Amino acid sequence: MNKTILIVEDEFIVADDLQLTLRNAGYSVCGIADNVGEAKEIIESKKPSLVLLDIHLKGKGNGIELAKELKEQGIAFVYLSANSNQKVLEDAKATEPYGFLVKPFREKDLLVMIDIAFYRHENSMEAKWRKDLLLHKELLSLEKSSQTLEEKLLNTAKALQQHVPFDLMAVKFKSPGSNNYFSIGFLRIGFDEYQTIGIKELSVITGVKEDEIKALNNNSPVDYTPVIYNGEAFKKSLAKNALRELLAQQFNFSSALIFPVIIGYGNIASISFFRKSNEGFITEQLNLLSRMQIPLVAIIEGLSPRENDRIQNIDAGTGKAYQQKKFKNIIGNSSSLLNVLDLVEQVATVDTSVLILGESGTGKEKIASCIHELSPRKNKPFIKINCSALPPTLIESELFGHEKGAFTNALDKHIGKFELANTGTIFLDEIGDMPVELQVKLLRVLQEKEIERIGGKQPVKVDVRVIAATNRNLQTEMAQGKFRLDLYYRLNVFPITLPALRERKEDIKDLSEFFATKFSNKFNKSYTGFGYQMLQQLNNYDFPGNIRELENIIEQSVILNDGVKELSLRQPLSSHYQDTTTAHFTIKTLDDVKRLQRQTEIDHIASVLSKTRGRIRGKEGAAELLNEKPTTLESRMQKLGIKKEDFQ
């Protein structure tokens, strides 16, 4: 088998039993350690393939601290712990382990978890190697191409996006004999759309004069060592770099990765990546850039300060988000959504299991469909099943099928969803609601690639790619014994977490326009846009029902749009959505109630003003309809911040 395992466990009896079990199963045990220091020595000398890691150990340090170093070294590890409470699971999850077993465990569970760990590690290492190779070839081909310098740099940015996700990539360089730095940046504005940002463009965007920006650029130091600035470290770095501070303020950046490259004759260039996320970058991304240094140097060596005069916007793109060809009906250009689409594109081409996480209404099914459509299985079946919509007594038959006479009323043979999805993809929505006893059978399908029909005598081989989704917190479910750890780690090979709509509010306008067009066509109605007040209210709302709730709101607005061409809200937003689960139940404070009452009053006045087209005085004016004096209504509107010009 040639797979060596290190046991890091401070209970001698447990460690000894583990060693015996592993050797009987054909594995080679390269050592046993009961503390972090001893474990590091064995890891340095023996280079194990996998580490079985207890969380609580003797001496200084614990398993979670050691796990962080194992992750940096690319060594797979599985946690063994007597404690599976929520905090331990969260701390463990942050290190991205390949498995987690709660003591005491059965021998069979241990061997299954080890098998899963090797499977996940081999898949991730193979995928990493393949991605590295393709990126290296792509960068070399760019350097040799006949493209202009700006086009080479733009395509370099696009190539790196999948590996080092960014909102802005900037290159800074000074050639021999020059006192001026050449700088160019590429701002991501869509999935495959970038705006080229030079001195002139940055001046227009920020309102700062070109000469001042040039001075900031020339006086801002170049980093000579690779470095990552996340969160607070990024904020502190701004004090020493005025140009970086300007970019951060203008585009709301919260993290940066700086990668210097040495050009000929000792000259240095700096490639900077910026993100809006606080935890934007990791060490592995720096390591990747180091592996790509040769082709990156070759591309950047052609830079010259004279190029600064030739910077033009290249393929900036002005199309709507829903015109993206790769992702049908995926709307938006927010950085959080684009990061998700990057992950989708990466995982679609391989057969890895995918776990899609996110709140209800965030579009998990649409993302699953995109993964299938971009995969080599796109012309094969795509079977969807909602695990929460089926009674526990029927779900096994629906998934795996049954033979004639297998149980009462089984009058005919029934082919299950897994067989129907053979050679294609199966989407298991709401996997967190699957009964525990059925989770065991699903795990077997994932491991053995075969199913057993109820009442069947022979297993049936199936070739199926599995995509699962849930709005539940599976860490909590595992801690409560409602979801199996081994199934979680088998499914969680490639997790994708979808952002809630409140985390991507810049997409609300595009989504609203998409839904308005959709329902206008459906109901044979027309509209000329959205009322100012409506857009303001949509942007100020938290959308507990996410995109599904927004779609319902726009549908209602289109239906009720009787003669008023601009769409407007006809009831307070909070009444559109009623969450009946205890997980989202909150008690409103008095301040919350006052805000809600104020918003309700604003909405009511706004709806009347929409009907009167902003007219307050006179017959059938807003004051008459509201039974108020015009001066009283105008005073109230001023207090609430409502301007009648917005409705004229």
C-alpha cells in the first residue's frame, strides 16, 4: 500500500491499538508521538503521508496548532478527539482537516475515515498539480504571443484570477535610468470583464489630479519581500503607502498580497493583489506565485515607463451580468458572487463531490446546474431530488429504487434516482435533512460506486457525480449527532458557500431589473424603471428570504403596476417574508419598532405620491387623499426625508 501514517496521541493504550489496527489493514506506521515537539521531529525525518492527530496533547502546544503546520506542508491529517462540542468543531474546521473522529470509535469507522482522507488528499494534490501545469503553460504562451503589452498583462490577470482571486491586480515597475514608476491596474467588474486603470483613469475615478497621483505613485515604496496584509495588518500598512491608501479608500479594499519579482540587472517589479474581504489571501497563494515566477518575469520584463502614455481601457465591458455566457441566469457582478463563480469554473471540469452551503433562497440549485452544464457530463442526465420533501419511508426507494414485491404495494420494479443519473450528475438538495440511517447507505454509494435496490440481490454499479446542498449548519448537526462525520468529509471535498443577498447588495439593482423584465414579459406589461424610493428601500432592506424574496417582491410590484410605469412597493418590505423557524426568531427592540413604524409611514406616503405623480396640493393630490393639510404633509415629508421631486 506504501502509505505511511504517524500517530500523534498521548494515551498509550489508544495509540497502541491504533498502530495494531493500521498494520493489520496494510498501512505502515512511521511512529507514535505524544506531544507536538516529538511529532515535528518525526514529521521532519519520516515525511508521513497522513497524520492521525489528537487535539489535546502533553506538553506545550495542541493538535490544532500542529495541524496548521501540516496544512502549510501539504500533509493530510485526521483529528481524533474525545470532544465534539461546537467550539472544538469550529476550531478544527478552520484548519481544513481531511477527517474528524470522535472517541471511542469503531475500527471500521477509522479505516473508512482514513480511506476518505487519502481520497480527498490525492484528489486535491492531483488537482493542484494539474492546475499548476496548465497555468504555467498559459503564462508561457502569453509571453511568447504577439499581443500588446497591455493585452498580455490583462490576460495574465485573467489567468491568475482562478488561483489568486482578486478585485484589483496592479503592476508597478521602474526601468533602469528612470526616476518614474510605471503602474497599471486591472479592476474586476464582471466574471470575465476588467477595466484597465492607469493614472488618467484613477484620476477620473477618485477626483485626484493626475500629477498628484503620479507623485503618490513615485513616492510609495516598493515591497522587496512577498507579504500578505489581511484585516488589521492591511490597515496598518496604509500609513506607509499613500497610493495603497487611496486605492483602499476608493474601492473599499481590506486585504492585499504583494509579490515582488526580480527583473534583469537587479530591477524589481511588484505585483499587488487587492480584495474587499478581510481574510483575502493565504500563504499557499504566495507559494503558487513563486512557482510561476519564471513566466511572470518574462512577461513583465517588456515593461517601460513609456507604456504609461499608451494605457487605454481594454475590454472593459458594459454588458449586464445576466448576459454572461458561462452562467445561465446567474445575476450580479459583486466580488462575493464572482468569487463563487471562480470556484464553480474550477471544480466543474473534475468529478469531485461538491457541497454547496448557504441560506435558503441564495440560489444553490442554480449553482449546481451551472456546475453540471460546465462539466464533461453536461449532455448526460442531471437529476435533482429534495431530501426534505420526501417522507423517510420513501426516500430510500426514491434514491436507490426497489424490486417488484420488495414491500407492500411494490407492484412493479422502480428505478431510483441514482440509476437514472448514471453517467451524469445527481443533486441532493437539503442533504442536512436526510435521516441518519440513510446517510450510512449514501456513504456506501459514494465509496463503492454502487447501489442496492430495496429487495435486490445484486448491487448495481453507478457512475454518478454528486452535488449536495444544505442551508443547515452541518457542524452543529454533527455535534448533535444528526449528521455523520464520515459522510460530511466525503461530501465536503470541495465546499462552496453562497453569500446572502445582504452581503452582495450591489447586485440588487441588476437582479431587480432581471426579475422585472421576466415578469413584465410573463404578464404582458411594461415599465420604465424603478421609483427612486423603491430602490432606496430595497438597498436598505436585509432580505431574510434572500433572492427568492426579492423575486416575489418584484413579481408583486409588476402585477400591481396599473398605469404607473415606474415600479414601486405597495406594502412594507417586512411583510413580504415570514420566517417560521426558531433559528431566525428575534424579539424586536422598541427602537426596531419605531424604525419599522417610520419606514411603514414612508412607504405609505411614497405609494400615494406615486399615484399622484408627486402632486401634493389640489384636487386628488396626495394631501387630499391622505386627509392632511398640504403644509402638514410637506412638513412631515421633510422630516421623513421624502422629496416630492422624486415622484414627479
